[in-house]
Amino acid sequence: MFLLLLSTIFLIPVLMGFGRIIEKFSRILIDGISGKILSGILGISLSWTVVAFFIPLNLCVEIPTILLGLIYFFKDKLYQEFCSFSKKEYSLFLIVSLIILFCGSFYPYILDHFGYYIPTIKWLTEFGLIKGISNLDLTLGQMSIWHVFQSGFSNFSDPFLRMNSILLIVYTLYIIENKSWIQLCFVPVLLLFSQSPSPDLPVIIFSLIILKEILKENKQTSLLFAFSIFVFAIKPTMIWLPILAFLYCIFIIKSNFKNLIPGILIASLFFIKNIYTFGYPIFPVSILDFAVSWKPNPEVLKTSSQYAILKTYDMQYSYQEIQKFSELDYIKNWLFLEGIKSKINILLISSLMIFIVFTFTKKNKIISLICISIIIKSILVLLFSAQYRFFIDVFFVIFFVIFIHYFNQKKSVAVFSVLSIIFISFLILPNILQTYLPSFKLGNFMGKFEAKQLYKPSTYDYNRFNSYHIGNLNFNLSRKYPYNFDTPLPAISESYIFDDVKAGIFPQLINEKNIKKGFIWKKLNQKEKKQAENIINSINNSYKQN
């Protein structure tokens, strides 16, 4: 917790300074400290995404960025802006920040932390963006821009990967500066994302900030659209936000095309990055085939698509059973899954219906555009993979729009206090969730509170692995564990070993002397099939051993 506090005190001036640089070349979207920090995050993320095509995001990238940010922070005397708060605002900010730092110091428990977030950051810091890396491990083809941002600061400034906690503190600054008190109610829920470099937290925070600016009819359409595209580039399931920003620019502000150009450029960078790492413009969908030689094997993509369908139904039905569903069964079985997922799905549909009725009664153009955007996003998610984690942001948006004028500071602080006690209790005593919400599976992975986390955020170490060789690829595989969060690179997840061998293929280096050149897949010959079968037997046998 103490080390996380030091990282926060160090990085906020860096981000403010870099934000000042960005504002010199563009207009100001949001005034104040938080506005500069958000501009800094946008500028650094996009800059490092370009840099990562050529070099790893190591200290050689981090140190110049830090120095540049600090130089402008002190040169332009940005520290003076912290004097604008009242004593009550300082007290509120301090209390909320301490709660965030405390919660951020717990063990990470989101499974993607071990199988996706950490491996992605390791690749970016050691090699940068890798062409066709999805052939090695399909999940890595995402390479979220948020993980690009996290990677660059992971060498020195944020070694415990708690940038989400720092962002929550910045969000608190935004709430206080802009008197947007209703958003204080969201902070306790977002504490559950503060221990991992999950892209879910930044996209929820950024989307609520952009939504607030649209509702108050901010006329900086160029920046609004650009920032909404940036959110989409972090996590494409946020497609509703650029749709809303576009509709707002066209129908409310009646902006011209040139104001959309910055957003289009960011989208182009996103598509190029995805084609480079995944082979297609949007992960994990194989649409718009550019016929690049490093695109994933069709059978592997088919297996991934089938798995997404299984996840939609919380693995409670086999793929064969789902294929036999009638149209009514698709809906009924999704709504009435066993456990908490059913409650979330029903709540989604109920919330959407309530929001549609609310929109009709309000007869407000902007609210109507928000409703249209949310419905489009919900339909797309329901069609592709209706997992609750893909539409969790919808609940925040609906609550925000409906109750924005109801929550004043007093009510928001009261709700924040009650919810904070509840969610901190979940973190300190995870057995509460395990006992009373057994269907919430993440509760089983929550680590208990340890006194040492008051100094240093809790992290896991495993570092047990085996090394193998097929074709021109030497790779590592975590021993008796499905994820590779601290396995030396190049590492492959067990599940993709099975998927590749089932498809009769295996990843290979494009240039066996240079990993940076990337990966392709090739069909296994008889000798390689034998090697692959031996590896699978080794994996299976390891789990049989005590």
C-alpha cells in the first residue's frame, strides 16, 4: 500500500506534465488536474503503441517519458492547481484515495490477470508488438492499448501493475473537480478491478467521463470523438461510445467531417495494430480478411468461437446441446442459467426495457442517442458472445443517465460509504462470497488480507515450468498450471497446445534467430506430431502426480 502510494505521487505529476504537452497541440477537453492527466494517458498510450512496433517498452522508453512529463510539470508550475481544493474536498479526496490504495494492495484474482494481462505486458516490455503473436497464443493477439500504457510504466514507476488503482484516484479527482457526485457511487464497485491491469476499469471510467461531457453538451467534438475511439481501441465491446459520440457530433453539434479525422486516425492505428498481432482488424472476429501470411489457423479460430458460445451459457451446456437449441431455447436458457449469471442476464434485459421507457418519457435528443447506442451495443454482444462481463458497462450508463440529477454530494457520499464497507468486506473476507454466492466463481480465487500488503501490494509467484521444442520453436510451458503469468518467454498456454495439435498445426518462428520477426503456423509433420503428442502426455501425466 505504501509503495503504491509512492507510485501514485510520482506518476500523477508525470501524466499531468505530458497532458500539458498534448494540450499545446490540441484544444482542452476537460479543465483541471484530471483533464490534463486524461490527456496525458491518451497521448502516452498512442505514442507508445507506435513505438512498440519497433522496440520493446522497457526503461529506454519509460525514463525519457518520465523526464519529459516532470519537466513540464515543474516548468509550467502545474503543482499550483492542487491549491484550488477546499479543506472538505481535500478530506474527501484523501479518504477515498486511502480506500483505493488499501483495496488495490490485495492479491489479484481475475483469471485473465494470469492468462492474458501479465503475459501481454511481459511481451510488450521484452519485445514490443509481435507480428502474428496470436499464432503462439491466440489470447495475446488482443494486445490492448491499455496494456501498452501499463507496460511502459511497469519497469520502474509501477512494478506491481496497479495502474488501475492510480486511475481510480484520478477518477476521484475528476469527480471532485467537476462536482459529478453521482460518479462517486461507482467507485466502490470499481474497487474490484483495482488489483489487476484489467482494461474493464479504464473503459468504464473513461466512458462515464465522456458521457458526462456529452450530457452537458461539450462542444469539443473532435476530442470527444477521438477519446471515444480510444476507449473502443482499449476494449472493442465499448462500441456504443464511438457510436454515441459520432451521432452527437452529427445530429446535436452538427460538426463537420474534419473534426472526425483525429478519431479516424486513432481507429486506423487500432486496426493496423490488430492486423499486425492478430491478422484481422478486430479481435477475435475473422472479418475483413487482408490475406496476411501470419493470420491464425481457421480451425483454431473456430474452436475459439465455439468456446465463446460455451462461455455465453456459463459452460452449463455442451456445444452439441447448444447447436440443437431452438430460437426460444437460446433466449430462455440464457436467461435462466443456474447461479448468479441468470440474475445478471435478467437484470440486463430489465434495465434496457426500463431505460427505453425512460427515454420515451424524457423526449431528450441526447438521451435518445444514448439509448440507441446502448441498444446497438447490446444486440452485437448478444449475437457474438453474451457474457455478462461484456455488458457490465451498460448498468453504469443506465444508472448514471437516470439518476444524474438525483444524487447530490450528501447522498453520493452516503452511498459510497455503505458500498465501500460491503466491497471491502468481500476483499478482506472472501469466504463471504464463497459461502453466500458460490456461483460467483471469482470469489474462490480471492486471496486473504495480509499485514505485509500495507507496505507492498500482494502478488503471486509460481515460476515452475518445463521447456520443449517443436520445429524451430523453443518454448516454455507452466507446470501443472494453465496460465503463464511468470513463465519465461516464449510461453504457450496449455489450452492452445491442445487446440493446435487438434488442428494438426503448431506455431513457428518466421525467423528462428529473431523472435521480433513474429510467428506463423505450419502443419505438423510425422516427427513433429510425435513430439506434440509426447508434450500432451507430459501435461496430462503431470496432473496425475501428487
